[in-house]
Amino acid sequence: MRHIHIPGKNNHAIVLLHGTGGSASSLFEIGQKIDPQAALIGFQGEVEEQGMARYFARYSDGSFDLRSLASATYDFKDTLEKMIKHYGLADFTITVVGYSNGANLAVNVFKEFENMPINNALLFHPSPVRSEIPFKQQEGLRMLITSGDNDPFITIEQFNELFEQLKAANIQVETLVHHYGHQLTYEEIDKAKELIEE
């Protein structure tokens, strides 16, 4: 999986997973707001949908192509592990920031693999991903998941179900729900920054 790496000035690396139509650098500004000293690593989605980049495909009815999702999930894990070695990040705090399609990829990574080398996951507007599959154990992981009351891609009931699944796996998780739709808000970014600074 292709990526862009910008070195930082501390022992924190933020891995950024864009939403549909984004690019490897789309979330760099948000990463800098969360921690201006951190290294930034943006992953590029390599599936195209109507000219827009995604990490995995979906069908015309909006449901996920599970074969494409599995391929992207394994590709992300392999690339992350190689990247940690290549850039000497073994002793770094690793934070994953995902929005929409990128957040959904991260959700599936935590369902597919146990104890990923990730300390924090800040997932903006994730959708239910393979809701019948529980999360694997993720020792030491802290997570934030956010949504909007009027988000067209996920109901509050589905969001609460995701929250309960995470708690059932003993993952330390906080939530934020705002009164808007699928868009990112300053409130979400401020909450993410607070979690990292704790």
C-alpha cells in the first residue's frame, strides 16, 4: 500500500486513512492539529470508485465487497509492519486516524488481527463492518469513535452497537456524537486532540 511519510520531532507517529475521494495527504492538516510534532504517514487508497479513491470496493447498493475489504486489511497490516521497521518506529506511540472509508478499514483490521502495534485509534464516522464478527483482543489500545445524529451512513442504534462490541472486547473506547451529518467537525478534532494529550 503506497504511503507518504513526513518525519516528526517526537516519538509519536500518526497513520492517516482518508475517506472516499481523498488522498494520502488529505488528513495531514488534521494530523498536525492533533499533534504538530508527530510524524505523519498517509496511506493511499488504491481502489477507484467513479474516479474517487477508496481502500476497498463496495457494491452499487452500498454494501461492502468483503473480498476487497479483506485484501485491503491484509495489505494495511503488512505495510504497517514493514513501515515500523523501515522508519524505526518500534518504540514510538502509533496513532491511527481514520475517516469514513479509512475508519471502516481500521475497524476491520481490529476484527481481523489480535494485538496490533497501535496505541490509539481515532475513528471518525465509522460504519458497522462485518457486524457479526467480534473485535479481537487489542492490549493497550485506546479508541475514539464519532458520528452525527444525521449521518446517512449509520444510525445511532448501529453506532451504539459498535460501541458495545468494542467494550465487549475490553477495548478502552470513548464516543462523541454531534448534531450534524457525515462531515468532520472541530468538536471531533478537539476531542481527538484531548485523548492524545491525556
